[in-house]
Amino acid sequence: MTRTPPQRPANGAKPTPEQLAAAQDTSIEDVAAPGLRVLFCGINPGLWSGATGRHFARPGNRFWPALHRSGFTPRQLRPDEQQELLGLGLGITNVVARTTAKAAELTAEEYLAGGRALEARVRRLRPRALAVLGIGAYRAAFGRPRAAVGPQPEPIGDTEVWLLPNPSGLNAHYTLDGIAAEFRALREHLERTDGRTDGRTGG
């Protein structure tokens, strides 16, 4: 069970150590709606996200710059602008809702339960694609130990599933450009297969 979220910092303010500590074991709301082009799925909220109520909020996280560099957004959005994603057909959720300082604090049971809940959420919302941001999290949540970055062979209902790199600044296996390239591969695939346009300007 997750606790009630702590008092949020003032808009744009850095969380205090007390607010970060109070964010442990809380949860934040998804940015989601039915029929999105892509529902991006993080592992679980970190303390900065738990304290602010914003996804990928910790300074140094590369989600927002990768999203822009890959062409999904016309400019680099800030975490406090996350609701603007919905107008671009994009959303954010997590495999596990519980906020922790490190993903290593999550248990195998939490991953499996999170995978079941995520599958139910995807079947209800029916996005064009689900993009899970983290190889280990996807493998643990869906019991697929050999899954690799890229499109996955089994959809969830009508939703394609893609596995993308974890954008955390702690992920030394990928540079920002490398992460953006994998994001871009998903965007270009969607453009080829459904003919829709995204929120880019020019290019």
C-alpha cells in the first residue's frame, strides 16, 4: 500500500530533504487518457517525483530531453508541463506505483503485481503503443528474461509493446543521444505504420 502524498513544494521549487523523505512509499497520478499514441511507462517514481507529483522530475533524468530530441515533442517540456503531453497523444505511467529512493528497493512480487496491473491499464486505455523504459523492469514484470530493447513480439490486446532504455542519469549504458535514437525508432515506426503525425514542427 502506498501512503498519502506529502505536501508538495511550491511550483518550481526544489524539494526539501524533509519533503523527499516524506515521499517514500507514496504514489503519483498517471498522465494518461484513452486512445493515446504512446503510453510511456517508467519503473516507479523516485523521491523527486514523489515529492513534486511530476514524472521523471529528478534533475539529470533524460526522459524530457530524449522525448524532444526524438521528435515526439516540438520543444523540451519541463516536468511541471507534463499534462501538455496529452495534447500530443502521449502519456506516462509506471510499472510499480510505490515511490522509492532506488528501484532496487522494489521486490519481485511488486514487479509481477505491477505487470498485471499495467496490462489491465493498457487493455482499458488502449494506447497505440506501450513503451516500457527499463529492460530489467520489463523482464521482471512480464517474466521475459531475454527481452531486449525494441519492439516486443507479444502485444497487449491491440497495443504494440516496445522496450526502451531507462532514461535515468544512472544508466551508464546509454548516452542521451543513444536514448533519443531508440525513442526516435519508435516514433518513426508509428509514422510508417499508422500514417499519423506527431507534435513536431518542421523537420
